[in-house]
Amino acid sequence: MSKDRFLQVKLGGKTVQVPVFQDEKTTLEIVASVNDRLREIEESSARVDTQAYALQAAYLFAVDSARAELASSDDETEVHKSLVRIQHALKGLLGDLAQPS
């Protein structure tokens, strides 16, 4: 028996089973986000094409994911630079403390 839990939801007007991500509340928030994005795409389109909507939504979520990954990487770089500056400052302080008065 699989440990994965599934939840029955409506995505793009279709009832589907999705794996629970973290918890039910988070999963439902993700479902709502996908449905919102699909509605935005539908409203901006001149013709009805459910498959195209789904593909466009998938692409836009992938773009969001890539942007988040880049932002995270930038944040990690800044944290690293800050830690190096702190390390240098601490070495300076320790050096000052080691000097006889």
C-alpha cells in the first residue's frame, strides 16, 4: 500500500485525483492557484482550447518555479557574501583581542 495520500479536486473544471502536497490545506491552495491561472488564460484568449490553456498554465508555472529558483540562488549568494564579511570581521576582532595591550 502506497504512503501517498490523494485528494479529489476540480482542476480546470475536471474532477481529478492529486497527491497531497505537505497537507490538505496547502494542496487546496495550489489547486486554487492553478484554477486562477487557468481562468486568467481563458479570459485573455480569443478561442476555447482547454489543452492549450493547460499547456500554457504548465509553462507559466514552470517559469514561476525557475524564477523562484533563481531568486533563491541569489539569496544564497548574498547570505554567503554576508557570512564571509562576518568571518573577516570576527578574525579582525579576534586578532585585536590577541594583541597585547
